[in-house]
Amino acid sequence: MWSHYYTVTSVAEALDRLAKYRDRARIIAGGTDILIELERQVRTGVEVLIDISRVPGLSDITRRGDEIRLGALVTHNQVVASKLLVERALPLAQACWEVGAPQIRNRATVAGNLITASPANDTITPLMALGASVTLASLEGERTVPLAAFYTGVRRTVMRPDELLTAITFPALARNERGMFLKLGLRRAQAISVVNVAVVLRFDGDRVERAAITLGSVAPTIIHAPVAERALAGRQLTPEVISDAARLAAAAPSPIDDVRGTAAYRTEMVRVLVGRALRALAAGAERDRWPQKPAMLWGTAQVAYPLSQPVEHQTGTPIETTINGQRMTITTGQDKTLLRFLREDAGLPGTKEGCAEGECGACTVFLDGAAVMACMVPAPRAHGAEVITVEGLQQGGQLHPIQAAFIEQGAVQCGYCTPGFLMAGAKLLEEHPEPTMEQIQQSITGNLCRCTGYYKILKAFEEAAHKKISEVAHVE
């Protein structure tokens, strides 16, 4: 899929290669978009991938005064887990929780979501409402671009081929500010937005001093609803004011018809969602549905193994990795996904390919401690890393409790999706030994069963938790 793959260890190294290859190169971090585009051959002319996922410091979330900064490698699950962001940037945290499934949120970066520039992407809308800016670096230096000026059209930005987005910054919500993000999809998880909205309000007592209302998936780029924003200024959030503002917000875009919804439906849903958000903010209920202990599927030990020097992965360059506790040196597979590398080059066929686009979860593995979808990870990312596949779940000849529970509860069915469910279940039990039904359901939002028999699967998860607790009690 690519001719050159570089794993760099510094921003300077990444910028050098961007300057050299320009339009022929793309940065890869999470890779959840670019790999699918390369696989489908819809991203033409890309010969070089520059992997920045091992660059130290880019995964930091920091606060300086009233400004919050996200590094280029901050993932959606990092945002969900950040107390700072849940407290001072709730709309962004809510949007990140709506993205994909746990395995995707463990890899996909917020920066990547912004750069993809789809008007249906979820994190752009709240960051626009929060007044975010991005920092773009090149060998010529850095420049800061307000997010509102970053987009020039559908999947188009002002970034030059030699630039790297290194940071996202925005003011933390003040004590008199509150916000909320809402999304309408065609299913409860793994859904692309039909419409999404973010509302951020600054209050002066019980009156709105300033409002920001941003709308996604209703125009070529994320847009504000300026007339509705002005209509809220200086007013209390009475039912009449809310109704009027929602109506004005719905009049802001001129959406199109597509496979996810008609223009008329989108217009009406803008009115509904903006009204819903304003009512929640008026009642102080914007946090009511926020999960307190979400299933992240990153267990208790996430390790980002650094590399001592950059690596150019080309034909014959060995991928040195640890798979299921065994050190391996494999000289093939440098231009494949991790899924195909495991099956074809490492000789581990337990990881299955169901969709090859991050929808079904059959290819779930653990990469450096976190559950990911192997079809959305480039094989060179395994260099210097630790991978666990379904073959590695059993220890000392003993099945993992989730494996034993699947057998006892008859949850295997045709078996094709089973490896992915087992991996999700094992990681869930690692981080939540006594999971609630809500956490169990959250943990498998990235796993599809074509046999449609989820009741036995859910029962097996519950049974596995009991087995795990019994094992711990027996050891103690």
C-alpha cells in the first residue's frame, strides 16, 4: 500500500521527511482514516507514510492558565478519561465518547479527526464552539490558525504538504460557562453523524451573556448559527427563548440529501437537538448522561515503548516484535496492515478479517496494552511493540475465564466473530473485574455478531466476571 514507511522519534525528523516528500507523503498516527483510504485506493499518489506515534510529548494534555493544549497524539479515549477535559471542556469529551468504538478511540487521534476535515466528524463541532486553534509546524517555523479559518471545503484545509499539526489549543470553560454536545446517528454506536451540534453558553447570573452554537453534517464545513447566537444574548433560557433560538439555528444551514438523511430531516433535527441542548443547559443537566466509569478497553497497563532511533521500514527490514510473550523477528509484511501481518507472516490466524474497515471488531488485538482493531494498524507499528492475539489469552494451558464462559454459555455460535469478542471481554475484565451490564455493552460496541445472538454473549461476559472473581478469591 506504500513504498516507504518511516517511524520517526522527533518532530524535527517528521518535518525533514515532509519537506522532502511533500505531496507524496502523509503523516500517520492513529491511521484509522488513511489506512482505509489506501486500502480502497481512494487516496492516490501517496507513497510515503511518516509514523509519529513514537514521538515523546505529543500525547500530553496540559493546561497553562486558562488555556488547554492537546498534543497531536492525544486519542479520543484520552480525552474521555481526562478529568480536566470532562470538567472544563465537556462538549469535547462528549464528542470523543461518541466516536467509533473503544478499539478505535484507543488509536484515533483528535488531531487526525480535525485534519480529515469531514463535516460529519464529531470533534470539530465542539472545538469550533470552544474557540480552538491549531498549531502547524514546518521547517520554516510555526503558525497558529483559528479552527474557524482552518477549513476551506469538504475534506480541505489550509495545511501545506510540508506541515505537521502539533497541537490543538482552546480556552477552558470558565466557571460561568457551560456547554454540551449532541449527536444524531442511525445507530447507537459506530455511527457517522446525521447531524451534530455543540452549544457553549456564558452566563451573567441567570441570563446568557454570550452563546456559541455550531452545527455539523449540515454544510460543507462546520458552521455557526450566528442569528440564533445573537438571539440568546442578554436573555434568560425560558421555554419561549429556547424554542425561538432552536428555530433560528435550524434556519442557518442549507443541508443536502444523502444516504443518511434528507435535507428536510436534517433541518428539523438541528431544531430538535439545539432545543434539547439548551433545555439541558438551562436545567444544569448537561452531565446527566455522562458515563462515570466507561469501558475503555485499555486495561490497567498501557505502555508506549519508545524507539532509540528512527526506522525506515522497507522490503527486508526486520520487524522485531513481541507477540504473545514471544520475541519474533520477521523480515516480511512491511507494507501490510497488522491484521494481515499477524495472519500471513506471523502465522497466527486466530485474528479474523470481517470488514477490514474497523466496523466489526473481529480483528481485535492488544497493542502495547490497549485493545485495537488490527485492520487499522500498519504492521510496522508492531516494531519494538508488544502484541497479544486471541492465541495468547490462555495461560499455562488454562483457558481465560472469558473463553471458558463462552463455551459454557453457548456463546460461540458460528465462531467467526468470537476472537474479537474474547479480546474485548478479556480487556474489560482487566480494567473492570466486576463490570456492570452497561460497561459490558460499552465494551462490545465495536464488535458485530452476524448471527445476531447477543444474549448468550452478554451472559458469557457476566459468567466470566464471576469466574474471574472466584479465581482471585481462590488464590488469596
